[in-house]
Amino acid sequence: MPESRYDEARRCPLCEVPGALDKKEQQADRSDVYTFRCRNPRCEDYGFGWLIQVLSNNEIPLHTERKERWDKWSRKWRQPLQGKLSAP
């Protein structure tokens, strides 16, 4: 059975393991924004989050370049943030 768009969107853009739901916020336009975090400890982006927007008509806009954009963003910001996110 093929995955739903929601199931596909909630996968970590880097390791593709389903993320853990962190929070859900309703927007003024009646869409919902979900924040997920990577829960795979072997992933380089473990603990990092991403957003999924579910429109009021239950459509989820998916971007074909999602992984490429994530990889570029992840490489740019991972190094400065890793020191701050690691436990003392």
C-alpha cells in the first residue's frame, strides 16, 4: 500500500525515518503546521526539526527539491549548532 502524503512528509529529509511530532499549531488561514524532529540517533540531523503544512482542504504541499534544500541547509547550519545542542 502506498504511503499517504502525510506519512511521506513526516519522514526525516536526510535519513527518511518517520519523525516524532513535536507540536501542532493552527494558523489564521485554518491550515495546521506540524513540527517534527528526527528520532534516529544514527542520523546526522538527529534532534533537528522540520515543518509540515496541512492546508485547510487537507492538502499537503510537497516540494520535489525538498531533500536537496534540506541537505544544503543542514550542511550550512549543522556545524555551528552542534556544539550548542550537545550535552555538557
